[in-house]
Amino acid sequence: MKIIPLHNKQKSLIKKAIDNNREAQKQLFEQHSPKMLAVCRQYVKDMHHAEDLMLQGFLKVFTNLHTFKHQGSFEGWIRRIMVNTCISYLRKKNLLDLSDEEYIFNDAAIESLENTSVKDIQKLIDKLPEGYKLVFNLFAIEGYKHLEIADKLGISVSTSKSQLFKARKLLQENYYKMNTTIHENK
Amino acid sequence: MKTNKLDNHIKKKLQNRTFEPSVSAWERLSIQLDEQSKQKKRGWFFYISAAASILLLVSIGFKLLSSDKEEIKVNDIIVHTKIDTNEIDQKIEQFFNEVPIEKAMVKVYELEKKQVKIKNNKNIIPTKKKFKKPMTTASISSKNNKTIIAKLDEYKNEHPTKVKIIKENIFKQDPNSKIKINSDDLLFAVTHSSKEVKAYYAKHNLTREEVIKTIKSELQKKNININPNTILAEVERTIGEEDFENNFLKSIKRRVSNFATVLASRND
């Protein structure tokens, strides 16, 4: 009962935003910008850079709003634009290191991550190299398949898989280090 | 590869995370949107104007190239040539020399001057007043020619030489030929003879040379290059007219002035 009016309201807002109605555009921005800033923050350590990327993403959103067919989630559509914007940025800055290496992943003791705060998890992710982090974010957070990641980043599927292994391995190691430091301080 | 526990745990923690953008975020985005819309409008206008300019240049080039190939046709040919008055005068003089007035005239008109009344011949020999139009020998029909010859026989005894000339003129001419005669010349031939002109000069105590001198001096004053004899011949034609008799020299001057006027306005 409540979803339909909300959906209709969003549809009308989108329609107005397509007609370059600045108020409607502002409302859409205010609705989705906090989540989208978080998405961008996953890929870029610096919050100012993340916000710049988010604004670039929203510019693309409003420019290409007429191409949105209302067939899927509007938030998911915006999210994909944000991710692509971040990938483009990282690629331009040559921050992607997607070299292949063999890693043996050990998922023991991952259970302890449940008690870790979001802030600490973000710190662990931020410590990852850009290539690892990107593939990890795309695979683990955004839910892309390796085939899609390989297509998006212009790499092979096996590279995408190995990047994910490396990311996980490094996350695990960093997590242990972080826990050890916390316990020693206590 | 399947998602493991680590992935799920991190996803759970990060997926619904939010960050509040800065206060100026929307303002910055709004400015970028304005600039983009301006660029779009400018871009559209720029491309249209560029296309129009190219089209204009191409059309001008095509026009110029095509016009080079066409031959330029001059419809109006204007030729300015000077009229050689000397040459005209020479031709006029030549005309007078070639065709003496006495020969050119039809002597039959002299018959009337001598007051020879020829009955039923009014159409052929008109009176002095009536005769204004130019007349040709061809216009005289053969029937009338017979009448003329018949009437001339009566006059034969009095003026045998003149009649002989008339006969020669009539019978020697080809009936199909045409000779144009000036009406004034014809009139002069009818009304005056060389004897009469001489008599006129004697009466007014004038010599022909003096008159020619007067004409020359008038022509020099007017700066006209015309044979004085031509003008004198023209003047002599009008001997006998009342107003002419009253002032002979004034008439000469008036004639010269008339020539000057005609020459000046010939190109109008």
C-alpha cells in the first residue's frame, strides 16, 4: 500500500528531473547522495575525492536520466553509475595494479570480523592496494561476477579471481595485525 | 567463486552505510548542471552556424566557378564615333556637282511658269501653291505622259530647245526607274531661272562673290565648316519670297544660324 505511492512519487520526480526541473533534481540528490557517497568512499580513501566522484556520478545521472527505463531499481542504476565513475577515475590515475599473483586463501578465524566496527573494516579495506580493493568491492559489496568485473576493468577472469584472493588474504593478515595491536594495548 | 564469510560479513557492514555530503555539494552540482546546459545550447548553435557557414562558402564558391565558365555576353554595344562634318560636306558638295539642279528638275514645271495653260493636266503639273509634296517621274502615268506630249507640242514652237529636253527626259527614262527630287529644288526650278537670279543680283546691286564672302564670314563666326556655295544655293532658291527680298543679308545670316543649330542638335 505504501510502496506504490512512493514509487509513483519517485517516477514523477524523475520525470521532472528529466525536464531539467532543478527542484526535482535536488530532491533526488538528497535522497540518494548519502548512500552514493558511501559507495564512492569504498573505492577512494579521501572523502573529498569521494564526494567529487559522487558529484561527477550525479552529473552523469541527471544527464542520462532519460535513458532510465524504470525496469529495475533506480538506486541500483545510480549505484552502477557511481561505481563506473570511480573505476574511470582510478584507471585515469593509474592506481589499478592488477598483476597476477598466487595466493592461498585461508578463511579461518574470519568469524571474529563480526565484532569489528564498520569504521575498522573500512580501515582494513583502505589498506588494500587499489586493484585488490576494486575487485573486492565489485565482487563482495556490489555483487558483480568475475566475468562482469573482467569486462568492466578490461582484465581476464582469472586475473579478477586472483585479485580477489589477494584482497582477502591481505584483509585477513591486516585484521590479525589490528587485533594483535588492540590486545597488546589492553 | 563463491562468496565466503568474510565477503558476506563486510558486505553486511558496508552495504547500508551512509555518509552525509558536505553542505555545498548540491550547489556545486547545480553549477555544473547549469554549465552543462549552456554548453549544450552553445554547442547546438555552434554546429548549426558552422554548418551554415560551410554551406554558404560552398555555394559562393560554386557560384563563382560556374560564372567563370559562362561567356560574358555584351548585349548593348555602344560605339562612340565622331561625326566627320568635313566628310559630310564633301558628300553634299559632290551630290550637288553630280546632279545639277537644272538637269534634276522636271522642265515641265517651267511651262506653268510661262503661264502656259494646259487643260486637264492639273494632276501632273500642280500650281505653285499646291505643289508641296515630292514628286517623281515614275508617278506620272503613261497615259498622262501622252497628254503632256500633246500639250507640249503647242509649246514647241515658242521654246523648241526646252521642249526637246523635256522629251528627252521623258522618253529616255526607264518607266520602272525612280528619281527622287526635292520639292524645294523642283519649286526653284519652276519659279526661278539662272537669268532671274542674275537679274535679282543686278537689281540689288550685288555680286555672287560678295554674297559668298558674307556667308564665309558668318560661317567663321559660327565656327562651322560648310561649303558657302551650298548655303548660297539654298538661299538662291528662296529668291522671290517677299520677306527674303526685304533683307537679303539677314536671311543669309539666319540660314547660317539654322545650319549651326541643325549641326549642334543632330545627335540629339
